[in-house]
Amino acid sequence: MKRTTKSIQAEIAKGAFRPHTALSTMALAYYQQETTSFAKNMFPVCPVQLSSDNYYVFDKEDLLRDNWNRKPAYGSVDPAVISEHTENYACHVDQMMMGIDNIRQTDLNRRQGPHTKDPRQQRTKVIATQANIHQDAEFSKSFMRKGVWKNEATGTDSVSVTSGQFIKFSNGNSDPIAFFQNKMTEINEETGRTPNRLGLGVNVYNALKEHPAILERVKYGGSTPNPAKVNLNVLAQLFEIDRIVLDRTVQNKAGLGQNADMGYIGDPNSFLLAYATDTPSVEEPSAGYIFTWDMLENGILLPILNYPGAPGTHSELVEGLVAYDMKKTADDLAFFGCDAV
């Protein structure tokens, strides 16, 4: 019997025939989870209308001074002076392009069975996911290293620490809870703000979960069916901090065609303790900001556009654009530690 398009469709509907194609319900796609984005969970995103501009800085020395005086009879006190100056940001445009082969896609669309989703959606997701990887890589290079912050220290196994050192958290003689409380107190005394965010490298987090001083604090909070365990929420309560962010964004640092070089983007043995606002504010300081330029003036900070390819290529191009400046805005609102384990 000669098969026709109609008869093939009928066989497909009955399950008697399945063309050679790809599943539409699953695929092995190693997209990075959105919740792992480190940069945007540490510093607030500040949308800006101009690619570069200034912002005001009001000096803490004047804002935290007691400028009240006793009013003299028949007179008034001298006006208080609150000094200010400006700093600037400058957003630079980063771009990613992906192609779509329309000839191949036409063949897939004409098959009488299930086919892949709109390739534009898949390319869009890849671009958006890699934007987070790119920003986390920039954050790590900019802020998660020695020599960036005013306050920093290096871990050591020695219990006789000197200036600029602390006992590694992998050492049972250390006291992480007291350590972070002391650093938070020092920053609060200097700035009037208590750090509210703690970014942890993966190895630091793993060491803290097994630290005897921390396990001792939580061991009585469990039961046989629900044993006590240490997680990010427990650490946040013990350290009295609002948000702990785990730096676990993964990146392949090898080029196309090379053997994979997978690993964490950030230093897994480091941490960053900082005060940052949840949203941009003119009345609050912040250790840093991610200034993101709304270049198309449509409120979309990561525009993804679709263009036809060059004549004769029978292709399309999907373009992603992001313009930002990651900036340390208050050096005294953070503490960086490296070699913590």
C-alpha cells in the first residue's frame, strides 16, 4: 500500500509509527539555575537611564556627628555643615550572538511528529543564562580577591594570629560565630551599619557546616525523625545576618572544541561580609551596586533581539545585550576573607 501524508499522520496518531526526530518533552540542557546567581544576590541592581553619570556621596563623618548645641539667649547656633561630593559610574555594553539555521529548522518543522520548540526560545534562554554566568565572573574578578577591600584578612592554621589573619574555619580551634560577630561589630562601629549579607565560597560553606562550634549550637534542636542539620538558614540565624549567598556558579573555562575545564567561578575558599541595600536608595549606603543601563528605554535590562542573517545564509541571529557597571561604592562596609579553609 502506498503511503500518503494523510495515512502517515493516521499511523502517527495511533502510535503505530514514529518518525526519527527528537523528544519535545526532555533534553539534556545544563542551564545554570537562576537561584545560583551570586552577583545579583550580593549587590542590588540599580537601573539607570544614562550609560554614565554621577551620584552623590554624603560623608559619614558629618552624618554621624552630633551637630546639636544649646540655643543661646536671643540668638541661634551656627548652621550644621553636611559635606557631599560625587562619584561616577560608566556602563559598558556586552553582547552575545547565537545563530539559527532556517534550512535545518524547516526540515524539522515539516516532520509529521513532535519536533523541537521554537529555537528562538532556546537561544533566548541560553543567552539569559550565560548573562548570569558572565556577571558572576565579572563580580568574582572585581570583588572576590585580595587587594580590593579596605578590610581583609587571610586564614591561617596557626592559633597565634597576627594583624590581617584569622584562624581557618577548617581548624577546630577557630570560632566562626564569634569571628563574624566581631567583624560585624567593627563595621557597625565605623559606619553605623551592620553587615546584612554574607557571600560564601562552597568550601567555606562546607567547612562551616561541619565545624564543631556550630554543630554544638544546633545539636539539641533535632529529633530522631528530624535530626539537626546545618544549612544556610541555620547559619544566618547563628551569625545574625539577613542573607547568606552561596557562590556556586559553575563555568567551563575551556574554549570551543577543547576539553572541558569545569569549575566554580569564584574562589571556593573565600567569603565577603558586607552591608548592601535591598533596593537602590538615596538614604542608605551600600558596599556596592550593579548599575544597569536601560539602553532601549523599555524597562528591559537584558534586551534580546532577533535579526535576519546575511543574504544567502538562510539563517537568523539572536542577539543579547547588557550594559552595566559593577562598582564598589562604600569600601568600609565590607570585609573580605580568603584562604578561609
